[in-house]
Amino acid sequence: MSVVVGPNQYGKAEVRIVAVQRGDDAHVFHDLNVGIALSGDLDDVHVTGSNANVVPTDTQKNTVFAFAKEAPVGEIEEFGLRLGRHFVREFEPITRARVQIESSSWRRIPVAGGGHPHAFESAGSELRTATVVCDAAGEWVVSGLRDLVVLKTSGSEFTGFVKDRYTTLQETRERILSTAVTAQWRHAGVESDWGASFATARRLLLERFAQTHSLSLQQTLHAMASGVIEELEEIVEVRMSMPNRHHFVVDLTPFGLANENEIFRVEDRPYGLIEAAISELGAVAAGPAWDPYPFL
């Protein structure tokens, strides 16, 4: 039986790095998780075991540390571009580099009306994310966030859905709506004020969640993504994943108590999962920006 090598990649996953930029007045703190995946002329390593074209994953790890030292990390999108360009330009067999970065959220501890120069507190589980792809055909940047937990106690309903003999869910005109937002947005190019763009996109997601009277979580997702695309011209596509964190009204009648949407039972699983891609009409082609792995 004859076989051939299909699309493939390899790299160093989850390089955990903390970088401290020690300024005279205050320190800048980065807490990152970096993943690198390289592809190119790598058939021989699969077929014959020859490592002649292989950049060791240990070298990739060391490059992350060295690059963080040689220049300030800065915005994670720019750090990703620096790394991706390096692997494609410095190693002839490597034709594509994908760099994925997660940045944990920290904020300065408030002291005497300001932020302490070198003491920080965790801002929770929310992560800022960036994926950069560099190859001979071009470069692509996808920014985003994960585990942005939001909730509203009013302004959400769910009615008019399909019913059959297995349906037990009751229609409601008033419910708690809660989710943990994962959102990624694709940039039209690779030149941007990354920090300002991220802050604005995050703000718009939150504002649209709060201000939209929700008839469904799908409608809320569409409103949130559309708000980002409509206001930020550098962003042409938003992909979102939003689990429905269910809150069910507790029946208190056995105890002689009325429950007017005040006491809820929270169920973490199973849960509804809403996902969609919203894009600008005529948006520039995505290329390999969204491909998590070439062979899937």
C-alpha cells in the first residue's frame, strides 16, 4: 500500500513566560502562554526520520524567552508577529509559522489614589488572546478574548421556540442571561494600534450585551459581533462562542412562598452552546487565519 504525507505541523506548545520591564517609575508585567506551530518542507522527518529541516522545539522555546529580553514584549499581536516572521525568514525549510498567545489579566493594586508601581492583583480568569500566521503569501492577525463572564438580570426572554412531545422548557418573558464569552476578531491587515483596538472591541462587546434586549442568545451574539465590525474599520470578521449559563427559577410553592424571578438554581451542565461567525460583506479573504491545524 502506498501512502503520502499530508499537511502537517509541529512546534512548542504552552511556553509559560513572565516578563518584567523594569522602568524607573513603574514596572510593566506580562504573564503569557505562547504556542508555536511550524510547517514547511518536513516530509522527510516523517518518512525517514531525518531531522535536517527540523528547528527543535527547544530552540523555539528559547527564542520566545530571548525575544522577550531583547525588546519589550509590547502588545501580544506585535510580539507574535516578531516571532512568526523570525521562524519563516531565518529557516528556509519553514514556510509557515503560527503563533498563539494568551495573556493573563493583571492590574495594579490601588494605593493612595493610584496604581502601585510594582504590585499587582489578578483580574480574574479572563484571557486576552492573539493568533498570528506568517508565511510567504502574507500575514494574518486574529485578536480576541476568552472567559469574559457577563450576566444580566433583566432584558432577556425566550419564547416561540419549536415544541414537541419531549419539550418541558417553559416560555419566559423575563430570565437571567449569563455567559462566558469567547470572541476572536480578524484584522484586515497587520498594522494597527493593537492595544486601543482591543480595548474598544472589548468595550463594544460589553455595551452591546448590556443594551440589547435579548430574544435569544443568538441575537445577542449577532448584536455584539456586529457592533465591533461596524465601529472598528480594521476588523472584518468576528467569531464567537457563548455557552448559556442556565439559571432556572426555583419552585418555592411547597414552602408557601412565591418566587417572582428572585431565587434561581444554577446548572453548569449540560448547557446550550451558541457559536457563529459574523463578517463584513466583501471582507478580505481570511487565508489560513482561522485554521487551527492545517490537516483538520
